[in-house]
Amino acid sequence: MMKRGIARLVVPAFLLLIAPLAAEAQAPSKVWRIAVLTAGILRSDAPVRALEQRLAELGYVEGRNLVIDFRSAGAQIDRLPALAADLVAGRPDIFVAASTQGGMAAKNVTRTIPIVLAAVGDPVGTGIVPSLGRPGGNITGVSLLNVEMSGKGLQFLKEAVPAA
């Protein structure tokens, strides 16, 4: 269920960023490179498959005009900085970071490659971006946690279950 929810956030955010490139996907001479960094999601998991499927629908086909360079830390968070550096060395056109720690690792290795944050907890609180409204620099994306709404959620819970 969590992976399906992540897919619903990751795919639309990523597609918004690359949608203007759809017309250029027809040019056979350009091969687009996408770096994907995750803390634990596997290449075979639903969010990645959904991303690949939608890219194919837009004309981006791996092996023809697209390379997806995928790295997963396998839940070993301390590996993320080295994996991020390795991905940047491949000179991707775009960098997708699918975790808070992955977003921080991506931010620390590039200021020029566009970074799309996906499934990030609190990008402002962790210092990845200065604000949600204006993330600035080369970073955009979606967050799973809206800190401003946490208090409201607790208020609703207290109203619904006063003994909680």
C-alpha cells in the first residue's frame, strides 16, 4: 500500500518536470539519462515500474532514447552519499531522489543537475530546501509530510476520539 501511495506522488511530480521534453523524445540522436536514487525501493517495485511505463507512453523508451541509472542503498542509508556521487559521475539529465536521505545526498553532490525529490519526509526541516513554496536552486518535487498540517491532524483526532 505504501509503495502504491509513493507511486501516486513520484510519477506525477517527475512527469511535470519532464513533460516539456516530450516533443524532443522523438529525436533519435538524443539519449536522455535519468539517475534514480532510493533508500530501499527496488527497480522491480511498483513506483519504478509506473515511472518506466509512463515514460514509455511519452515516447521515452529505455534502450532507444533513455537510460535509467538506478541505485538503491538497500536500506543501508550510509551508502547513499557514495551512490549519489556515482550517479552524478554518469552525467544524468535529471536526478530523482526517492527518500529524505537520498535528497540530501543528491543536494550535496550537485548544484547544477535538476533534482526531483520524491517520497521525502520534511525537505524544509532537514535543510534540503529553504521552503516548500520556493525550494530554489536545482531542486523540486513532492513531500510525504506536510509539517504545517500535522497539528491540524492531531486536532481532528482529538475531536474524533476525545480520550486519545
